[in-house]
Amino acid sequence: MGRVQLFEISLSHGRVVYSPGEPLAGTVRVRLGAPLPFRAIRVTCTGSCGVSNKANDTAWVVEEGYFNSSLSLADKGSLPAGEHSFPFQFLLPATAPTSFEGPFGKIVHQVRAAIHTPRFSKDHKCSLVFYILSPLNLNSIPDIEGSSLPTPAKPLPGPPPKQPNVASATKKFSYKLVKTGSVVLTASTDLRGYVVGQALQLHADIENQSGKDTSPVVASLLQKVSYKAKRWIHDVRTIAEVEGAGVKAWRRAQWHEQILVPALPQSALPGCSLIHIDYYLQVSLKAPEATVTLPVFIGNIAVNHAPLSPRPGLGLPPGAPPLVVPSAPPQEEAEAAAGSPHFLDPVFLSTKSHSQQQPLLATWSSVPGAPEPCPQDGSPASHPLRPPLCISTGATVPYFAEGSGEPVPTTSTLILPPEYSSWGYPYEAPPSYEQSCGGVDPSLTPES
């Protein structure tokens, strides 16, 4: 064994996640097999961001620093053989951005220690990465509950009414250069901002004013990460996808679905000017080619502090709204409406496929770097359907879904969301609109 047998950094109480403005305290431990002369022992706390033009390349072309503080733990002298501990403490700046790691750049915060030895001797160094989570309060985003409706000529008392996040597109149907009609696609969500585990409620209205059937309608939750290198680099990923049936000729149809927001890094990354994260809900048809895009925000504090949408079979907290407000008619009425000769009589589309309803291809323990589920002790934090800690696959910050628990650092090689259908979260798919309206708990349905 060498002279330096142990040289490491440990943080107080084993913490790895901190908030901006918090103190960060720890200890530098040294174990020596023989006396070691030194010029200085120093510890440094840094936060920085680097961006590259190539994927998985650490040769940054653009960098920016957020803080860089150093402390001298010992001046020139000699450490005798044995074990030594040097405590330290730093105050993290209130403007420090959330930790993040992607293929073209990362925001990293770390503590580094060094023993500077006399000339011609090898210096000894070690480092420890920690994570900063700067919560994004969705209530601070303007019009997060929806955009204001036009003000009437005679204003009504009280705040202006709100409408959902909504967009519409009209496309012409053509067959052999002959226009046969048009299709109007309108999509909306109940909110413009969500937290992890919350259900995004989607409503689509399709008026097929033509003599041809449309293709199936597809809704996708997209993540767009922009990196500011010598030029802007945009990386777009599909997080979750759901497909509904097509619309018959001269028919009007409505489609209700929901997407459970998985563990994702928050929008925007405030405090960082080199990396920006955006999320969108895209609803589209292939025939005719029509697309509407709705921007959505992913944050850490829910709109109006609403509780997270419960999973099927878990029961609703006191005073919590239901997961879905059923408004679709029974199946018999939907089939009767489908036979109506007038296209303005709406039918209700069924869901053909949902990326969150496919069989799990990887259990929680098989996801690289994921912690083992906590022992089942009957507490809410150890519910068998959801572990208390969810690792975000797009950021280096663990996300606490429920209850309490010791944080676990991200070591996963999945630095951006993979195909959602191949990931082991969530454990159960959200119920379809038809299941919600039927009042049947999917978890109680016997297996076929």
C-alpha cells in the first residue's frame, strides 16, 4: 500500500441534494501509512456548465461558471501517520441552477480537495459531485391555468374567465389533386403546467368535413433540450405517446385521454443561459397532415398546490378532485351517435394504443443506477406500487415522489428520457377514458 491509504470527501448526514442558498458542510478524511509533508491542503466548491458540439464529448466549446469558493484546511507542514479529518462548510449561492446532464452538455456541482506536496512529489486529489435542485413553482408562470378569454364589452365582476390550453388547425383533404373537403383539428389540455406523477388531461375535437376517413390521431409528449454552443443544438425526444382511432367521413369526433407525467427534469433550468428545456404536447393526423402543438411546463410545485393525481386503487385524498370527470356517454350511446347522418353529432374515439399501457420490459431494480425499492413496512412511503424515490433519467437530480427517504445520487447512463414504453415507470398505466367513465378500477379487473 502507498503512503496515502485513504483520501475522500464526505458530506454531512450523507446528503447529496441541496437547495440554492443552503449551507453545504462536510469532512475531508485522510489516512496515511507514513508521514506526509505538504505545502497546503485545500478544498474547493464549484458549480459550472459546459456545452459541446459533439455528443458525449467533454471538450467544452462554451462554458459558464456559477460559483467557485476555496478554503485552506491546513498550511505548510507534515501529517503524521494515521487518520486525519478536516471539516469544512460552504454557503451555496441563491442563484445556482438545477443540476442537469445531457449528451451535449451538463450543469455540474462538486467539491474537490487537494493535498499539495513539495516540488517533484505527486499531488493528491479527490472530488465528490453533489446535486442542486432549484424548485420551479408553476404558479409563478403567467397564465399557467390557461389563457384569458376575450374581455366582454361590459366586464363582469371578478377575475376574467379561463379556458384550457388550446390550439386548432384546419387542413384540406386532397385526392389526385382534387380537394374533397377539410378537417378541423382542435386540441386542449386542462392546464399548462404539471408536476411529476400528475395526469395531463387531453381533449381533442376532430371535424371531418370531407368524404374520406382520417388516419388515426396521435398525441405525443415531447421534450426539447437546446444547447448553446457555437450554434444552437436542439435534441427532441418523445417521452410518451398515445394513439386514438380515425374519424369517419362526414363525422365529428371527440377524444379524451390522459398521460401520466414521468420523472423528468424541470422546464427552463433558471440561472443557466447555455441549456434550456421545453416540453410540448403534439396532436397530429397523418392524413390529412395536420398538427397542433401545445406548450406545457414541468415543475416541482403544482398549480394551486393541487395534490398529485392518485393511481388506480390507491383512493383519493380527502377533498381531492377525481382523476377524470366522466362526461362521455355509455358505449351504446356512442355507437348510436356514430350512426348519425350529421357530422356535427360527435362520436367518442377509442384509444388504440398507449405507450404507458404496454407491458413493462424492465423492472425498477433492473434500470441502471436505480435504487432498490424500500422495504414494505406499511407506511405510505413504501407503497408497493411506487417507490418513495424516482430517479429522473434526464437530470442528475433524484425526485422524491412520495414520503421521505434518503436521497440516492443518479448513476444511470440514461442521460435523456429513453423510449417510454421500455422504462419501468410508472408501475401501472393510467386508466383510459373509457375505464374512467365505466367506474371500474382497472387494478381490480381479473386477468384474461
